[in-house]
Amino acid sequence: MKLSIKKIYTLAAAALMMGAVSCTDYLDKSEESDISETEAFKDFTNFQGFVEIMYNNIPDFSKGYWTNSFNWGEDEIFPTDINYHMVYKIDQGDFWGWQSEHDGWATGWLDRANFQPTNNTESESRFYKGLWPCCWYIIRQCNMGLANLDLLTDATTEQKNAIEGQLYFFRGWAHFMLIQYFGGLPYIDHVIDANSKINEPRLSYQECADKCGEDLRKAADLLPIDWDKTSISISTNGKNQLRANKIWALAYLGKNYLWAGSPLMNKEMTGSTSYNQEYCIKAADALGELLNLVETGQTQYALVDYENIADVFYSYSQGGRLPGSTEAIVRCSASAPWQNTRYGLACQYQPQPYTADAAVTISACANYVNYYGMANGLPLNDPDSGFDSTHPWKGRDPRFYNDILFDGWRVSENGGYSDEEKNANLYTDGLSRGPIGKSRTGYCIKKFLHPNCNLMDDGWGWSPQFCIHPAYVRLADVYLMYSEAAAAGYSNPQGKSTKCSLSALDAINKIRERAGVDDVNSKYTGSFDSFIGELRRERAVELSYEGHRFNDLRRWLLLDKYPYNIKTSQEFVRAGEFSTTDYENNAVSGWREEVILTRNFSEKHYWLPLKISDVNTSVDFPQNPGW
């Protein structure tokens, strides 16, 4: 089924009454709830039921298939026998692969065939919820809801504001989620007859961003910070963590403006490849407003102490409890907890012989791992960093040890392996190295893995005891977006918004200090140009493997530039006596990188191609350049 915008709008119109259901049955809907249009919008309970369908259509980018495929930057690489995942297609420059009609529904999370907006079972949500159809559906639902606000007569002012705020949030959010991949699109802010011809022109990126900003600002002004501290719906207290609030709206308001002010988007508007200061100041103000609320204790959000950082990404032996702790801001529901178990997101990062059979082993690229600097805060290539290639695991940024599986790391504590096998053998030609089912690069990713998640310890089990769930936006990301926006907006690492007491430098250092890393060295704080490299490296490390890198490289105009277009392996052999306990101090020799893949990108690859079925509908809906 080719899901054009027209077909999605028809689905949305047919599903108008599906959501009129008590919000105590979160995201659920019974057949008996199909009622008249007037009934659907007359009171808060019914109207909120209409809104709930939108939450059901936030796709889970981390679990769109049996294994994940959402890190499209230069951060990870698939085995040589896997050619159907989106990571492989991106590597080959085949950006058409995001569309379900080109290679079926198994390749990526952006598009899904057979989209049904009210599906809510594990398989339906996992295989049929793609960003493209979901966002167009959400946009139509928002416009129908806003057009019928006058029918909401049986509700308090607080309840009316919550309904209206959610509608504005979702309309702004859905448009932003699309334009960041495709550039300017039609901004649909009115109800279109599903039976009429859609003839809406594409706007520029900044025109869309301005309209997104208007909707998200309205949402931020209408929504509460914490639903549990209102009288909106007492019956759902304690179950509102996944509902849009003021913090959600401010986070995306700031992100929307930062993206609009980034080099790729500014080049489209002005021809300049620098940051657009006006948009960056807007971004800093929105994100600064959010951080001020956090810093003054007015929200339910806070950075997690680093010793508990795993709580942000996964839960273990807690019945599939959704992770995130106090740091996750925007996330979707965990529709398929089993997907995180033996044949899911966890095992794909384990190399043989520690993984379950039939798993896909994804390797961390050596070029990306090199962004993890030293504990003293300096990058590896800084002459004062102290990095020693004969002892490459020594004195590194603490996040390196948390996120990266490197040679010698203890993988299993239980029986079934020899003493040698219990420690990862990731040196050149080692037991854990190879093109299929093993590490291609000398590294694996352990950021999302509980230590018992290996074949012998069986920590992933066959039940939803282990749940991995990266957030769309978490608080650390907000600090780093604010840092970038404030520095770019005021052309100075000391720049700061009037809405926040933190400077750009303060914000990045707060994230480093949480992880036990020294502050940004003074040699990188004298100017914006010297600072931006460290800020970008910090985003690479703190937000590693969480799906951000591809869009960051694009908006920075780095996607097709060396060394961001290569993927490398780390080659070395063990030297001297090898310790199975003090592996951070193990010595190596022959330390060198080898390029195993070069991505031959050109200017056209900065935007994804649009669907031909949509482009053919109108001369005002042209294809992206080069496609």
C-alpha cells in the first residue's frame, strides 16, 4: 500500500470518531466508542479520548523491526551480510530506501506500509507505525480537533487549555518531525476535505519553522508543567508521564528554532553556511525558559546521577517498566517490550559467541569511538590530552567505559565459556572480530545493555524483563541544544539567554561534570569557532547511538565532508601480559585505523527524496533537488 498524503488524510477522516473514549483507558479504544461528532467533542473525557489517538501514533524509532536501524550517521556499521536495513541503504546513498514501496516495510522507521492509525497491538505498532504516515494523520486530527473546540462545552478552563495545548503541540511537532528530513513542506493548519484534491504548496524551511514555532509557543502557554499537579483529570494521576506538557512544548520549540538557525537551513534562506543568529537566539530563549524551570525546581525533570545513568536507557527485571527516570522528556509508549529481549534490540549489539543465534551484530565505528576523549576533558588528538596509543583504554572519559565494549571487557560471569572467552576478544583477528555476527571494527556498543545480557547469563530472557527505550528528547540534550543555541546566537561561548542564568559554557560543563569529565579546556573557550568543535564532540559522546547523529551532521553541513563520511575499524594486537580484571590498563601494539567504508554523498543527500505519488499531485509540490 503506497501511503500518499491523500490516502493518509482519507484514513484520518474515516477514523474521526475512533478516539472518543475515557482517557482512563490510556490509548485503548473499544468498538462501542464510535459515536456522533457532537458527542466526540462535547466534554473533556470524550475529547481527550480523541486526542489519545495521536499518542498512539508516535512511532517507536528504536523498535521498528526485529532489530533496530536508526543510527544513520558515521556512528555504527552493520555486518557485511545485511543489505536490507536502512543503515546499509544510507551507507550506499540509497535514500529512497526510507519509503516502504521501494523495499518493503522492514527497512526503516520513517515509513510503513498498511498504516492503520488505531492499531495498538505489539505487531501493529511495531511494523505499521512509520513517521511519514503517522505525522500526516496527526496533523489532520489536530486540525479537526481545533475546528471543533467550540463543541467542548462541558469542561473547566484548565481542561479546555489542556485539550487545545495538546492539539497545538502535536500539529507543531508533526510538521517539525517531517521538515527536518525533507525540508520545507506544506504547513497544513486547516481541515482539508478528504475527498478533494490536495493542492497545498511547499513552503521554505524557515516559513515552516515559523509556523511550527507559533503552534509550539501556544502549546507551551496552554499546557501544564505536570498533569499530576492539576485538576485536569484526577483519575489518571500517576499515569501522565507520556502526555504532552509545557516542557515538551518548550523543548521542541527550542529544537525547531535551533534547526532553523543551523547552517544547512540558513544556507537555504540566505546563502550563508554559518548559523543564523536570529533563530539561534529564539532557540536559546525557549530552551533557556525550560532550563530555568528545571534549575529552580519547578518541574518533575532532573539530570540523573551518573551512577544511575542506565535507568535512562533500560530497565532490568522490572517487568518491562518503561525506562527514562527523571531525565526522559519526550518519548512514546513501549508497544512491544518483547522486542527488547533475546531477539531484539539488546542482542544485536553482542558479538558472537555471546549473542543469541540469528542476531544482527552492529559494531561501533572506530572513527566515532574516537570522539570519546580523556577524563581531563581534552579530545584524543589534543597534544596535551595524555592519550597513549599503547594503552588506549587508560584515562578515558567515563562515558567511554559505560557506552563502549572494548577489548578485554568482561562479558560473562557464568559458566559455559573458557576464561579467554569470558573477556571480549576484539583485537585484530580475535575471537570476537569478523564481518558477520561479530565486530567489524574492534568495538561494540554496550550503552543499552545490562551486564547479564549475554547468551550464557541469559539476562535478556524470553519475557519483557529487560526494556530498552531511548527517548526522543532527554534533559541532557536540552542542555546541549541550549549551549549550541546560546553560543551561536551571541557568537560567544559565554553567551546566554535572558531567560536563563546559564551561559553556553555553563550548560555544556554541567553535562560533563555529571559524567565526571573535566570542563571544556580554556584553549577551546576563547571564541565561538574554537568552542563549536568541542560542543559538537560533546553531543556525539553524550547522545551517542540515540538516533541524533544523522540529523546533526546534516544540519551542520558535514554529512558529505571528510572525516564524517567514513567508517573505520581499529586494528591492534595485545602486547605484554594481558589482565582479565584490569583491562583498562592493558597494553597493545600496532595501533592503527583502517577505512572499511566511504559514503559517497553529494549535495542532494542533505534532504531525503519525497514520494513520487505526492510529487505528482501538484506542480507546487516539487521533488527535492537531485532526486
